[in-house]
Amino acid sequence: MTTPAQGLHSHVLATLGLAITAGDHPPGTVLRTDELAQDFDVSRTVVREVVRVLESMHLVESRRRVGVTVLPTESWNVYDPQVIRWRLAGADRPRQLRSLTVLRSAVEPVAAGLAALHATPDQCRELTERALGMVATSRGRQLEAYLVHDIAFHRVVLNASGNEMFARLGDVVAEVLTGRTHHHVMFEDPDPAAVTLHVQVAEAVRERDAARAEALTREIAVGALRELDVLAP
């Protein structure tokens, strides 16, 4: 259960994080703790806690007698799921989506090939179940239900790769897929060809066909980039 203090913390963090990533507070801007506390009508303790979180994301730097300085974009932890969520909520969404999708296209095909070599029977089973779940929810404007299976499918692929660096990108992929859905950068029903490709990837992993799993996943990535050309040019 969320306490009132936690609710205030979350509200200030989300509002300030969105404002910084949207450019409302450009790099070099100095934010004063007292002023933030007054603006948000919260205690300085809440503001300090929020600033600590923003510092952990490298969005800001706090110095005594200076204040809280907004850092350049190059310093930000762009892999942090919350930073991704905030950036996808802003005007720079098309560029951010493309950047993240290009990242996925570089990583996920290789991860799928490795998954075909290293996936456990349980992971193969879950991959198949999630692919079938995607099929079952791919019609009738069930995008939220489809999203659940889509995120889980890609998490399994990354985890089954056996590479801990790939596995840590599960939250990044989840934010990309969630952002596309919630910001309506998806067709009303998923592309049938893309859904079929997911089923085929599950088959390739189960059959230990690394080359085919990698090639099919690359097709998924290429298709996702094509969709962005149409939906978020």
C-alpha cells in the first residue's frame, strides 16, 4: 500500500523527471531545493529524496552552495527504465523510439541465436506459450493483453541467451514495447506477419536452430523499424 509520503515522492519525481527529459529545464539549469519544495508544496526532505533518485540516473548533480544542476543529455543513464519512460512521453518520442529499436535490432537477433543454443526446456516451453498468447490476443484490439505476452516473450529470449548483459536489457525492451502501445505507436491490431515470426522464433529456439532464430528475430526488428516509419516518422 502506498503511503501519502510515497505518493508525494512519486509525484514530484515523475513531474520533475518529465520536465528535465523534455527540456523544460535545459542542461546547466540550477534548481533550488527550497524553491522546489515551495513549488510542489512538499517538505525539503521529499525534495532531497527525489534529487537523490535523479542523481542516480545522472540527470542532475547536487552541490552545496550551488544547488541542483541539470546535467547534459550525454551524462544521463539512458538505459534506466524510468528515463526511457519519461523520454517516450515527450516530444522527442519518434527519435527515441527509433534509437531504442535500432538498439534492439543489434542485440535481440544475437540473443535469439544464443537462446537456441542455451535455452532450458522450461524456457522453450514459456517461449512457445507466450508466442501462442500473442496469437490469441492479436485480433480484436486487445493491445494491452498482447503487450503482456510480447514483453514476456522478449524477456525469455534475452534471459535464455545465457548472457547476463543481454538479460539486463529486459526492462529496456519492456519500456519500448509499453511506450509504443500506450502512446499509440502501434496499429489497432499487431501485424500478422510479425506475430507469425514470433511463433517461428519460438520453434527455432526449441529446435536448437541458432541461425534461423537469429534471422527471424532480425526480420522482427526490421519490421518494427518499418512500422515506425509509418506511425512515428
